[in-house]
Amino acid sequence: MAAVSRQRVRDVLEPVVAGAGYDLEDVTVTAAGRRSVVRVVVDRDGGLDLDAVADISRVVSEVLDADDVTGEMPYTLEVSSPGVDRPLTEPRHWRRATGRLVRAGVREDKDVTGRVMSADDSAVTFDVGGSQRTVAYDVLGPGKVQVEFSRPGAVDEDEDEDEANADAETRP
């Protein structure tokens, strides 16, 4: 029984995933006994919710079942979005991280840690301590999103409810 080729799976899935409005970020194929585990990572602007993951999972499954890419080998399909630990390496990754706190290496300079203000095809603009710093991709290393338990400007729904209840109690 021949192993399933990661590149072949990627080649088959890439146009289908793109046609559905998603970016194919990664494909891994791992042998698991007599079957393979095919892991597909997809993303899109605005992120993915569970319904989107279910929709793209159906599309990917149909394509893999219709194509002989897995041959006779049974497989388990796992479809997910990239986690927060995915390095930011492509302009689209940086664009999707707008508003997030990120740390990245800068060639021949100190690392930068700041909030991504904007990203285009040539550079990323960070807010670093109230000052804007623009770094071109050709000197910018992979970025790592920093986990924040309370992002500035984020609204806590519990606090909003508490404030609304307090306002209602003080009204005549």
C-alpha cells in the first residue's frame, strides 16, 4: 500500500479551497496504522467560525473521495483554522493580525513588539509604545501573536450588562 503524497493532496485541494473563498495554509499527511490522517489548515479574511469549517470540510472530503489522491488507503480528515501560534510569514497573515499584539525579529535591528496597525504587500506598520514603525517584509522575520487576556478597547460583555443593570436601578 503506497503512502499518500502530501504534495499531491495539496495540488488537488488548492484550487478547490481557493474557489470556495479560502486560503489553503497547510496540508499534512501522517500514517496512522493502516490509514492516513490528512490534516488541512485553511483561513480567510475575517477568520473562520464552526459553520465555515464544516462547509469547507464537506468540500474537501468530497474532492478527496472523488479523486484517487488517497488511492485505496482509508483516511481520517481533520480540517481546522491556523492557531494563534502560527507564525505570521505572508502579507495576508499580517493583514489578518491587524489590531493584535505581535513580536517579530527585524534583520540587523532589535526585535519589534507592537500592535499591528496595518499591513500591505510591502510592509507592516506597528504601534510601538504610541509611535508608528513601518517594517518592510524583506527585513521582517516571522511574527508571533502575543496572547492577551484583555485587549485594549475590547468590551467585556459581563461588564456591559452590569453597567446596564446599575443604570436601570438608578433611574426613577
